[in-house]
Amino acid sequence: KNVLLADLGQVSFFLAALFAVYNICRKLGLSKQYSFFAAGLTLVTPNYFKQLSIAYVDVMVSAWFLLALNFALNLTRRFDILSVMAFSLSAGMLLGTKTIALLYCFFLAAFFVFILLKRKYKVVFPVAVFLLLAFLTGSFSYIRNFIQTANPMYPLTLRLFGTVVFPGV
């Protein structure tokens, strides 16, 4: 009944969020000092301190989102397959962490496609890499949920025009 190891596991995500916020700020043109302050302010948010004592996945979700955004911003400067892979893996891990991350992944994927179209890259290969890697790293829980409950987004209830498509809890 001790969650010490789970709490210690959160530390790596705190650090990942710190570095991601710092790098995002640098890519947006802030000085090193202001980027450091922004990353520091992110980590002293009261909710972050609360998460240190609770083994929830909220810090993981925010860290994966920030990492994926950071790698997406890499693609705005220079396009390389390593950045596409890092973005895809981060987005996939975000997708597999919590069901609410579906919405965040949708916006990240739209931003990714926007970057590709704006830079006039061929879209098919990078999108295929993104879908493959994100699927491999983030789809396990959705496949398991579908096998067990016939609802890939369980415990959510999915309705379409008032009709229940997938019943939830």
C-alpha cells in the first residue's frame, strides 16, 4: 500500500515538462532567462505539487503533450525524420495515457499536418510514420477496451446526433 515508486516515477515527467517548456519558449523566441523563468513557473504551480503526493497520470499527460508540441515546433524550423518520429512517439504515448488525450492528440495531429502543408512537404510518408508510431505506442488501451467492452473509448459514452454509438459507464 505504498506508492513511493509511483511517486518517484512522476519525477521524470516533471523534468521532461521542465525541459519541454524551456525548449518551446526558446523556439518561440524568448531569451534563455525568460525561458528558464517560464519553465520554473510551470513547475511551481500548486497542482504540480499536489500531483507529487498522488500517483495520477495528469503530470504524464501534460509532459507528453509538451514534448510532442516541442518536437512539432522542431519541424517548423527544419524537417527531418527523427523529429517526425519523436513527435509521433510522444503523441502516441500521450494518446495511450488517458482517454481525454484523444482531443489533445487531434489538435497536435492537425498542427502537424498544417506544418507539413505550409512547408510544402509531401504529406503521405510523414503522416504514415505518425499514424504507425502513434498507433503502436498509444493504441493498446483502446484495443483492449474494444475487446473487453466493445467500446474503444470506455468508460466514455460516445453519442452521435443523440444516438449512443458506444455505451460507456
